[in-house]
Amino acid sequence: MRKTIGIFAHVDAGKTTFSEQILYHAGVIRGQGPGNQPGAWLDTHALEQQRGITIFAEEAYFHWQDDIYYLIDTPGHVDFSGETQRIIGVLDYAILLVSGTAGVQAHTTTLFRLLQDQGVPTFIFVNKRDLATFQLPRVLGEIRDRLTADSLYLAGPTALLQPPEEVAEFVAERDEEFLLAYLEGEDTPELLRRHLIDLIKQRKCFPVTSGSALRDLGVKEFLDLFSLLTVTEYQVAADEPSFVGRVYKIRHEPDGNRLVFLKALAGTLQVRDEFRFDAEGQVVVEKVNTLRVYNGARYETRQRAVAGDVIAVTGLKTPVCGTVLTTDQIITPTQESSPLVPALRARVILQDDTPVDQCLQRLRLLSDEDPMLAVTFQEESGEILVSVMGRIQLEVLEEVIASRFGMAVTFGPPQVQYRETIAASVVGFGHFEPLRHYAEVQLRLEPNPRGKGITFASECHVDDLPLNYQRLIRSHVFDKTHRGVLTGAPLTDVNIVLQAGLAHEKHTAGGDFREATHRAIRQGLEKAESILLEPYYRFQIYVDEADLGRVIADIQRLQGTFDPPIHQGKTLYLEGRGPVATFMDYSVELVSFTKGRGSITCVFDGYEPCHNPEEVIASIGYDKDRDTANPSSSVFCAKGTSFIVPWYEAEKYMHTLK
């Protein structure tokens, strides 16, 4: 069997050390093992070795028992969680490391939720068993309380040979078929194993073991247990009708050669196979030049790949992260959506004589690799902006740009990325009718639950507007970022419902519905009660008891909320939420007044109504009437002459209301 596994953890939980111990036991790393310096095999970039953290996801390949494994080591620092999130969609199983001293940390919870959203079966390894501060009972309780009540502690593969009573009872509570066998005394170890496999795949069981990655305690036992309790069912027959694969990572070699990393899901892919892409209405054919399987920084070439393989392909210039590749149809490159949103945006400041257009071109190569950077150029100010998760990412980005492109840049102070939504339903109208063009759209805009984003539905009958035009309207709802009218921030959490539309038998052209749709959305926003949203952090703070009063006062001052403090030995632990705008610099303040004894971890936790909207709106100074790229007016035609009708008068002219 071929199995793809991802290794996840909060930073400093020992994830990369654990990954390399697995590779040592599998014979991939010959110099690794107890007492050796970890990190050299999978943390291949100089920046990773300098900082001692994983920044880029890296692959490894090994055999264990009778199976082929593809292991992907992911970044643990929250600033690089976008890289981590992109890996999840290609995994068969995940291994989540939890520190046996720090317990379930804020980012650990975020990682578990991301795996849950994608339905990835997950094993948990409680690390650092060799330390005196290791507290297994407490950590197991936190796993049950903060991650899942379906966690099951297994000491190792021997727990399946002579299972303790609680293991069988755990399975019997969740599996009716096994319950019957258990009650009749027919619960053999092999039957128990088969039912455990099913429960794990259904995410009704999360096996937990413990050990020390640094001291190589429990790692081999974990690998044996993992092998016994995991199965995959990829079809690798040569007569598969077509190849299907999913792109999860893009990289560029020093010579500019583009590497497309993908997971093969079905069929067979060979060198010289072709893919057809829809690139702005034109069909582009691209051919596979080479296939590679990576092991850290090294790779070997292959002539073919089959379902279940994780490979890098050269020769493909069009697909982006999230694109599903298939050889039997034209592919529209699709950027995958993410529940993780960069909360900050920063201005690029050139420190040398590199032309702005050349800088922009190079930064877009990085954005190709990390779409969350969302590199944009503002025509009005001539500034380049990048989106980031935090300050550490900006520091690393400076170093990456210098080392890869020989270009010196710094960044302006990171600014919060706001969003806008609406408070109640409103109907928007858009009409576009210059001479020999015609399209009209009526849309209802209604609030979506927080975090839902933009969605679309249609109540328009096909007898009133043909289906092809309705599909066109839907595509134009999603083909741009719609700006709010308060600050010009991106619109979010709105369901857009097509109520009516009109086309002309002769004069409706392709771009007419684009104009009408965009104007209808904007016209609706002009009438709506808009709400300014700001990003929030979920934070975890560890402090000495003497500093608790100051910390509580600070949280309240920063507009945050928190749960009751919890004693953990001599340390107090607080968890809460607060605006990114007020908390993004608090770590410096906390470390200062606690003299380094206090710590805070912050992870993005969605958007909420802004705590100081009037102040933010005034500081941004957005003038919606000067935003010519987002007009709310409609264009009508009478007696062979076109004329513009402002949004507040447009409904009197609409044909759908006649």
C-alpha cells in the first residue's frame, strides 16, 4: 500500500526530530538516531537551520513493513501555517505531535481543526517523555477536553496483541458490530484491529501514544502501531481510463525551473503526458518533462507515477495550488480556498535600485509558491503590498528575497486587514446598456454566518433567464474581490441570490453580464447597513502568579476576553480572544514586564465586528465615489445615446421591475 502522512505540531514540540527519527528507523537516514543533531535532512533551507524552525514543507520517501510511505514535514510556527494548510488536502493520515510539557497549545488546536475540516484521520504522539516536567495524565486530559473525546491511549502494538479491557470497551461503544462480538466473547485481537482501522478512518478514534523523539523513545513502536492501524485503497491498474492528481505545492529552482508537487489520486502519469488548460479562454497544452520523487533536498527521477504517489513534475506552468489535474478534460486552474486568512498586510520598501516592475515580477514568483502572500500593486500610490500571518514571516521574507533574488527590501509596519459585510438583506440592481450591449441583473444580498465568505444561489427560473446566462452571472460574482463602501475592504460573509436578469437576443455580449453583476452588488452595498470587521486572535498566555493582575488588566485594556485562569504547577495559564490590532505587539510588552518568564501564543481566529469602527474608517479615509474601478451606477440607452444613472435613481429605470 501507498500511504501519505503529514507531521503536524505547534512550534518546538519536536516535530522535525520525530520525522527524522522515523526516517532513521526506515533506513533513509543512516547517521541519525539518539544523540545526533536533528534537522539537517528535512530542514534543508539555510534559514531553517539558522532559526531552528521549519519554514517550508518538505517530503521524504521510505518503506516500512510492506508499505510505501510518503512523509511530509510541515511548519509548526503559526506564521507559516498557510504552507501547512496546503498539505492537508493530499494526506491519507496525519500525525499530530503534542508537547508533553507544554500540553495542547493554541496552534495545536488550530491544526486539529484544520485536519478535522478536511476529514483526515489523525494519530497523536505525546512527545518529550524524557523530561522531568513531562505530565502524561494532564496532557491526555487536555487532548480529551480541547481536541477530541474520542482519543484512545495505546502503549504500542502490544496493546493490540493483548488488549486491555478499556480498549475493547472503547471500540464496543462506537461500533455495534464489534459490540455484539464483544458481548458474545468473540472479540479476537485481529477483529479488534480491523474495527479500530475503520473507526480511525471514520475519525471516531484518535490513537495516542507517547515517547521522546530526541531520545528515540517510543518512535519505532509508534511506527509499528501506525502500520498495523492504517490502510489505503488506491487503484494502480495500468488500464485506468485517466490520470487524476491534486497540486499542493509550487516551487522554483535557482534557474527558474517550475516544480509542481502533486498527489496522484487515480490512474497513471508518465513522462511526455499532456494536460490541457483553460487560460483566459484559450486552451493551452503543457507536457510533463520529468517526474521526481523527493527525499529531503535529494530526488530521483521516475518514468511513471501511479495512484498514491507523491511527485514533483516539471514542464507545467499553468496549475496553481489546489488545482485538480486530469488527462481527459480541459482543466481550469483553481486556487483552493483556505480557512486561514492573513490578518496583516505590509508595504514593500525597496532598498536598492531594482526597478519596481522587476521587484513585482519576482515577488509574484513567491506568491505563486505561497498564494496567501497575495502580492498586489496599487496603481494610485505605486506601492507593492503583501499579506502575511505575522511579523516573523516578514523577517523571513526579507531574507528569502535577498538570498533568492539578490534584492534588498524591507517592509513598512504591518497593517490590519479589515473586511466588510452587511447587517440585513438588501436588493441590488445593475444595468449595462451602452450602444449595442445589454444586460440587467437583480440580486439579493443577505448576511452569511461569520466565516462563511461569499456564496451564491439562484431563484431565477430558466424560462426568465437561460441557464447559460445564470452561470455567467455566478462566475462574475466570484471573479473579483468586491470592495465594501466603508473602507474599500474586501466584502465577505454575504450570500448573493440571483432573483432576476435580462438579456437581449442580439446585443448581449460576453462582458455585459460582468458589468451588470458587479454594478448590482455595488448598488446593493450602497443601500445596505454595512459592518466593518476586524481579525481576531485566540491567545494563550503563561505567566507567574505575581504577574496575573497586570495581565488581566492588559487584556481588558486591549479589548480582549478570557476564560478563568488555570494553575499548571507554578505557572498560570489563560486562554482568550482579542483584536489583532491591539494584540499583535503585546508579546514584546509581556516579555518585558515579566522579565522573560511570561509567554503568549496568538493564532488567527476569524473576523468579528470592529471594536473601533469610526476611528478606523476615519483613518483609512476611503472615498467610495472616487473608486472608479467599482461603480455603483448603471448605464442605460435611449434614442441611440447612452447615459449613466446614479445608484440612488437606478431602480426607476430597471426593466426587471416593469
